[in-house]
Amino acid sequence: GDSVTQMEGPVTLSEEAFLTINCTYTATGYPSLFWYVQYPGEGLQLLLKATKADDKGSNKGFEATYRKETTSFHLEKGSVQVSDSAVYFCALSTDNQGGKLIFGQGTELSVKP
Amino acid sequence: SQTIHQWPATLVQPVGSPLSLECTVEGTSNPNLYWYRQAAGRGLQLLFYSVGIGQISSEVPQNLSASRPQDRQFILSSKKLLLSDSGFYLCAWGQGSSGNTIYFGEGSWLTVV
């Protein structure tokens, strides 16, 4: 079945460091790909998404490019801030799944001043 | 604009007691509705989804049930809680097709003691 695999956390970085969180997927159809963020004690918020191959999603300095050839959707940010500390979830949905989101296991990011 | 609310935000329940979590969506019609669970330190697991009133699909066998008595109301229930039901429960809505964003409520923390 469809699945998402993320790099394991926790990831600890210093402020202004470069961030990469790896995400790869397995899907039988042509999925849409998402990154959600969960701040401590809160629900999930959409960070960015891409709906077809080679699309780049971006928001708040974060970027991810839909790479069909490597079945990947890695999240990147050039300079992280303490306020970026959160859990990041990669997810996919396909039309044959009725729009349901299938999530990776989440990657906790901690940014130190 | 669309909003989603779920309640209660936190609850502590004894083993064997009943459960009712409620979720409502405003500002949209005929949404797809979802219940996810996030166990401590783990990813998100889809429990139930609904594409219309009275239509419930269960993703995993468990001690919980869901109902959709109205178009924008989704209820998660249990007759007798188990310790393993503890976790963070998230209600979400979307418009059903791949590529459409799914929006999450604030979450409900359930501790079964």
C-alpha cells in the first residue's frame, strides 16, 4: 500500500543552520505531497504542498520539490530559527484514497539559540 | 471562512468509562471528515473517515466508533475505554480529492487511567 518514510529525529540544530528533513514515498497512483507542522501542544498546520512532479512548494522560508524520479519530497530551509522548533510530518494523498492523508512518522526539530 | 472545532481539549477518564469527542466544521458543506490518533512519540494514524452523513469507514480495528449525525458534525465514541486508547485525537476536514488540503482541529488529549 501507499506509505511515507521520513528521517528519524530528533534533529537538533543551531540557529541559522541549514535544515534538510528527508521524505520518500511509495504510491501506486500519482500522489499529492504535503508537509505539515505541529507546534508543541497544538494540532497540525499545513506548511506547504505540491500536487504534481517537479512542483516546488514553499512557505515561511521552507521549500520542498516533488521529485518523481526519486519518489522524494525533502523539506529544506536555509536558516532556521528557534521558533521553527516543532514536529514536521510528510504526507501524501491520492485520488483513489478519497483524499485521505497518509503520514510519515514525523521528525522532531529542535533549534537552539 | 472555514473553521473546525473539537472538544473537549483535554480529559482524563478511568478505564472502562465511555468516551465522546465531538467535532464540528463551519463555512463549508459536504466535507470529508476524519479522525486521527497520535500516540505519544508516534506518528498519525487514521482511525475513521466519512464522505457523507451516516457514512463511516473504519481504517483499523479498535475499541472506538465514529458517527456523523449531521453534515458538519463528527463524533468519536467508545463504550469502554482501554489504557491503550490514551493519545492525542485530531479531527480534520477536506474536500475529498487528492491535492486538496486537509485542515485539522486543535486536538483533544485523552488520558485513560
